[in-house]
Amino acid sequence: MIDGALLIGGESRQASDRFTAVNPASGETLTPDFSSARADAVAEACALAEAAFPAFAATDLEARAAFLEGIAQNILDIGDALIERAMAESGLPRARLEGERGRTVGQLRLFAGVVRQGDFLDATIDPAQPERAPLPRPDLRRINLAIGPVAVFGASNFPLAFSVAGGDTASALAAGCPVVVKGHPAHPGTGELVARAIQQAVKAAGLPAGVFSYLPGETNELGGALVADPRIQAVGFTGSRAGGLALARIAAERDEPIPVYAEMSSINPVVIFPAALAARGAALAKEYVASLTMGAGQFCTNPGLVLAIDGPELDAFVRDAGAALTDSQPATMLSPGIHASFEKGVEALASHSAVTTIARGKVGEGVNQAVGALFQTTAEQFLADVALSHEVFGSSSVVVRCASIDEIIAVVGKLEGQLTATLQLDPADEADAAKLMPVIARRVGRVLANGWPTGVEVAPAMVHGGPFPATSDGRTTSVGTLAIARFLRPVCFQNLAPALLPAALRDDNGWSIARRLDGKREASPR
Amino acid sequence: MIDGALLIGGESRQASDRFTAVNPASGETLTPDFSSARADAVAEACALAEAAFPAFAATDLEARAAFLEGIAQNILDIGDALIERAMAESGLPRARLEGERGRTVGQLRLFAGVVRQGDFLDATIDPAQPERAPLPRPDLRRINLAIGPVAVFGASNFPLAFSVAGGDTASALAAGCPVVVKGHPAHPGTGELVARAIQQAVKAAGLPAGVFSYLPGETNELGGALVADPRIQAVGFTGSRAGGLALARIAAERDEPIPVYAEMSSINPVVIFPAALAARGAALAKEYVASLTMGAGQFCTNPGLVLAIDGPELDAFVRDAGAALTDSQPATMLSPGIHASFEKGVEALASHSAVTTIARGKVGEGVNQAVGALFQTTAEQFLADVALSHEVFGSSSVVVRCASIDEIIAVVGKLEGQLTATLQLDPADEADAAKLMPVIARRVGRVLANGWPTGVEVAPAMVHGGPFPATSDGRTTSVGTLAIARFLRPVCFQNLAPALLPAALRDDNGWSIARRLDGKREASPR
């Protein structure tokens, strides 16, 4: 089932450049070897995507929804081979990957529902007012149209839910955009299995083959060529800050610049308010370390920063967290490269003159294992060196001792943009939290209380985004139904004959969707 | 009433650098002279805007709506002095400026209605599902929050409707964003009168003074410093392609890049289909020249390109349009600079080897007058030199003779992004138009039939935007209620206590707005 091919539209093709995947738990090279796509394959896939665009964008809502459900079913039909291959390529445990498969399939089905509902079209009709003085008002109708072919860059840390058929692909296809996936080189077998599932769904749905292509590879040139291709109209990316910024630069320098939705880096501050710290510091310490070390800390929403007021309660919290971390087991990281970056980041913190190491986790026998790391510093020192606020991807976190709520607020106000911020608070802390809210809401995409940031619900109200550098575009989200908005743009039709209007804008409302009439929204029908 | 000051928050201050405005109709310098803002004023205005942001963003809907209405009333209260000053500074006639004042006031009132309605908040609630297996769903609530202080660059061609209190300012204030306006140097007296009206409205509403500042000036450094200021979070701009791109570059190179909404250049293709050309070519020729020469052609939506099939009907159309243009009166342009650019653009077309001059309009006695210009070429020649598709701001237009509908479609498919495209068609043309629709819809923000692109309705369904280079961000509009979306970003609140939630997200829905509950929208209450 895995033969290392590029999937270009309906075709499957071997390339002469090859690369291999590594089992990070053993360091062993996995078979088979894989095609590494070059510029010619990019051009071919993009040409097919462009050719497929008009027909795919014009599919009716039911056909597009059924196509998304077809992908979901095909992924399930791969069966355990998908889980086993993903385990071998990522070092992630079975239960995690089974859960992630459920989420991936759930996302595709959720977007099928979004498509059927039709609210994403934002269909808006201002009827003509022929009698208006001094000038009559024309008939104006607005709808969101698909933006064009989309390039998707899979992430290593969610080889299913944020990769080939992940949230970016699901939302772009739901919008009516063909997708060209740049396959992540850390899990090419997993990627190929999923890509074939999509390719089969395209064929079964009778769609043009160019609706989907899959280009695995390990070179930066591949990604650059894809973003630079003039047929690509938007980019979805999840990965490192350096990678996201490089793609954003290429996109901005095109003759026609295009939007890049890059989800990049975040340290996800957790503020522990005094009453909560006093009442349940010991429990919080354990939860914190559990969230920090879950999945070897390889989450975009990993709690990399804790802010609390200095004093005996914080001393106890630090002691308890340190004890929990000391007992934490080492865990295989996703790739040798990610492991090396983690080690480098931890070493930089450990050797920083303003930082004290609270604890390290257990050291294991295996290769590429994250050993948890917990550090502390003061607010003053934290603010004095921006390097202390840079993400260390993995189970590393810094506790910052602050003098007061005002100092916590000052630190939060100077943080870069974040995906999340967490408040641990008891009712007695609410007045303090209210002072922090306007400051923290400006820095993040999601504020959560009395939980931990890891674990991102896929839902209409979710925002997995945030100001730069959490993302390259803080006006959007990459998780949840709102993610579809990234791949749409509004177009207005003035005085067009019904036959020339998109179906959703005709008077008969044949798709039975909720619309906005003369400025007033109708309720969703479903 | 006009003393040439900078308005920084609630203050009025003279700067040592000065500049003057010119009456384009006479070439005479107008009094008084004006302060030209420098970097220190930018920093001060931005600091005040930042300080004002939390309180302004937290205003309730009624207070913010009333503030917008207060601005509108204050502008009306200036009375005829505003019209007379704008006439002197722009060369535009009284009726046009009175109409533009009506539109400016109408936009502010429209956005007051948008604010009261509250749909722009996109309030979305996914109630907790504590019983869900395997994991409970948290309580998730999402809302659009104001993005932060906004920089607005006024346009010269709408000294009221797209300047100090124009669409960008109205939509940014409606979103809850403080605004720092970089005043256009072509109409500083008009700008100051309107800026004082806003300043007074800020004071009357009891808002922090930093909600609005006005920085006139004539240097590129002023605009650059404003966009580079770290407190500015978004930019609204209407003007030249070179100007918009320069600001976009500065914004992209900031430590924290920010969105730039620049409305730049468009030649607004008009396709005349065969049946329409045969049936009413003479009338279309007259309407075309009327649209082309209206306001000296100084509209973003000026019809700069006509596409039609070669033949005797097109010969007649060209003859009729040429005759109408030959009879057209010269008209004063907005500024000596715009006039010089127009002359240069017309001269480049007139001397182009692949272009024939059809006609020129009447030459007048006055200075800075546009003399209409009508050219023709073939599709083949048009496609061979991209310079032929560049905007010439003013009453200059090119008729492109095409061999067939397929050639028209090919030309449209190769055009850069446009604000509008116009179809002149009769019922017999609908089959041809249907072939063109998917191609043309990708290139533009608005498609209109059997009208002319000049004249942009301010309404919920309007899109005054379009792919690059019509704008720097084709996902939005700068006219109509959707323009508010440019200055918002979504934030999610998870398991927050009611006291810490924005009012619009609390269970009691105290603002009585329509929300989305568990993925389903409610109808707008008003």
C-alpha cells in the first residue's frame, strides 16, 4: 500500500530523488524509500489544481459535503495499518494516534456539516430600491467564493490531524479550493496512506483529479516552489517560526502576494492567581507537569510559562512541580531534528545566568527522548532578555516569580502573541483577573480558566490562532469551523440576471441556506 | 476655524514644519499654511491611541453608535464652510461635494446601525457538554474584538467620503479601534475641519482623547513612521499602487507584521457582448464616455478598459464614443501632481506603437485640467505588453478589439485583480456571459451588469475590494458594512466565569444581539 510515490492529481509517480523516514524510537531507517518532489512536480500539481478549480468550486453543497465524508470513510478503511505506520514514524503511542484519527475523521465530518449548512457563504442580498431618491439602489448580492488552489504544509506533531487530511486540508476543500499538500518528511508513509485515501475519494466523487495532489519531500526548495507558484492562492502551514516566516516572505514577494496562515510558536502563559495557588497549589503543580510532559510536550499549546506571585505558596508549588517532573518518564520525540532542537533550547535555559533549574525528568535508555525540564526566574530577569520568552518545543517550561498582580500584568503586556493564555483562579481572584483580562485578551487567540491549554476542541467557537508570532495572521483560526474563512473571499454581483448568479444568491434559494436580507440575518435552518 | 494645527488627542498644536495647499483650478496657494507632522507627533498620537484603546474597545454598543452619530452631526454642523473649502482644495463642484458629504454622514450613521445590531461581533457559544465521552466538552465562547489602534490614510479623490471621517475611519471606530489619520496634503483645510468635528465628538461622548488624532503632512516619512509604530495594529489606505505597496512593505518588515488594507489600482474592464453591442451600441457609447469623464475620471472604478468583438458594430461604437469624447469638456483635476501623472500616462499610451488614439476631449483654458483620452488596440497587442493594462488615473480608457468571446475570456483571465468588472449584455448574450462568469469572478470584487462601475453603493452586500493589485488584501472591502471586519479578530474564552466574559457572550445576552449557539445562528433582532 505504501510505495513512495508522488500523487499528482489521479496519477502516482516515482521520482528519482529519494529520502527515507526514521523510526525515532529506535533510530532505524524505515522502508520503503520515498520520492522527493522537485519543481517540475510542483508545476504539474499546481496546473492540475488550477484546471480543477472552476468545477470543484462550483460543486453544490451536498456533493462537496459527501466528498469530505468519503475522505473520512476512506481513512477509517485503511484500518490498523495507518496506526501502525504512524506509530513507527512518530514515536507516538497507539492510543494517542487512534484518538488523533478520530479527530481527523471528525474534522472532515464537521466540515461536511458546515458545507451543508451554508452559513460560511455569508450570502447577503440587498434588494433593488428602484424608487429611492435621488438615485435608485441597484440589486446587490454578495457571497464568499473559494479563493483558488491552496498549498498545505503538514505538521510533524499531529501526523494525522494536522497533516495530509488535517484541519487545513479539510477546511480548504470545504471552501471549494483544490489542495496541494507538501508532505512532511518525518511521516511519509503515514502521509502516503492518507493521500491515497483522498485521491480515491476524489475519483469516487467524480471530481477533477487536480482537486488533490500530494508532494512529499525534504527540501526547503520544494516548499518555496509551491508557495511561489502563481496558481497557489493561499497557504496553510503549521510548524516552526523560521519555517513559517520563510514561507510568508516568499508569499509576500510574489508578483501577486497571497495570504499565508502559518501557525508558528507559542509559550502559552499560565497565570496562577493567589487564592488558587493557596487553595490548590499542590494539585495545580501535578496538573501542570502532566500537561507539560504529555506527548513529550510536543503541542503548540504546551504550557511553557507560568506566572505567579512570589512567596511561600509559590515555593511550595515549585517544590511540588519539581518533584513531579523529577518522577516524569522520558518520552520519544517526533524526530531526531526536533529532539536536537529541544536539547539545544533546554541547554540555553540551563546555562542562562538569570535562570535556575528546578528539576529535570528521568533519563531513559532510548534515543531521541525528551527529558522534561523545569526552570525558574524573576519577572525582572524575564523581561530583561527576550530569549527567555522563545518557544522550546517539547517538555520545557519556565516559572516566573512576580512581585505583584501588577507585575504579572506588566509581563503579560510585553509578551509576544500567543495561541493561548490560562488563568488558574478561585472566586476570590476574580477582581485581579478582571484587571488582567483586557491585557491578556490582546495577546492571545484563546483564554481559558481552570484547565490546561493542551487539548484543543474542534468546535464553532474555537480559536486556535492569535497575534504574531503565534500565527502569521491573527484574524483567523486553524482549528474549528471558522478555519474555512481563510480560504474564501467576498464577491458582489450587481443587477445580474438570475441565470448568471451563484445558486446561493438566487431568489429561489434552492440550497435553502440562511441569508442576510437588507442587512438582517436569517436563522440557520440546520 | 482652520488654523493649520495637528490634532493630537484632545490637543491642538502647531508644528514648525509647514506646507500649503493649492487651488487646482487656479494654481493659487491657499491660506493658511499647515503643520506638517513629524515622528515625535506620530509617537505621541500612537501612545494616546494605545492608552485610549481598552476603554474605547469596551464601550457598549449604544455608546459607540451614538458617538458615530455625533461625528456625523458635527460634520453637518460645519455647514457650507466645509463645502466651500473642499471646492477650493479639490476643484470638485459643489453638487458633487454636497453629495459626498451626504454619503460621509450616511456611512457614519450606517455603521452606528451596524454597531447597534451587533452581528459584527459574530458571538458564538458552544455550551459545555459535561457528559460527553470520552472527554467532556468545555464551555467555549468566541467573539470578535477590536484589533487595536488603526492608521488611516485619506484619499485625494474623495476629500470627505474616503478621507478623515471616511469609510476607513468610520469602520475602524465602529469596531472599537482608536484611529490616527494621516491627513492628505491636497485638502488639509477640509481635513482639519472634519478632524475637529471628530475631536469634538470624542470629547462630547466622554471618551479618552486618544480615540482620534489627525496628523496632516506631505512627507513619505510621516506615513512610514505611522505604519511602523508598534502600537498601530492595522492600516487603511486608499491611493496609488506605489504608495500602497510602500506601506505594505513597511508593515511586513515590522517586528510584529500587521495587516494593510490598501485600495490601490484598477482599470475596471467593461465587456460589451455582441447582442448588446448590436442593439444599443450608440447608447452604450454615450454612457461609456459619461462614466469615463465624470469627475475628470478620478474614480477608482473608472472604466479604463472596454472589451468587445471586432466588427462593424464595434467600429460604430468606437466612432460614437470618439464623437462623444471629442465633445467632452475639460475638467480640473484634484491636484497638480495627479494632473501631471495623468498627462504622462496618456502620453505613454498615445505614443505606444500598438495603440491608436480614437479621440481626445476638448482642451480648456484652465490649469490642471484633464483632457479626456480614448485609445484602441487589439487583444493580441494588449496581451503582449502589460504596460497597456496599467491604470491611468483620470479620464483615459482603452478599447480592446477581440476576435471572439473566447479571446475576451482569455484577456480577462490574464488581467490583474480589479475592483470591478462590468457586463453589457442582452438576453441573447447570456450563454456567452455564463462562460465568462467563473473567469471574471476570480479577478474582481464586484461584477455588475448593464450599468457602469462608477458609483459604489454603501450597503451590506457591497464589495469594494478585489484581488491584488486592486487591493493588498482581496478578502475584504473598504466600502459597505463588511468593512468593519478588517479591524476585528476572533478570541475564544473557555470556561470563563460570567464576570470575566465580554457582555455579548454572557448567558443573559444583555445587549440582545443575535448569536450562534452550538453552531446555529439566530436571526438578527433588528
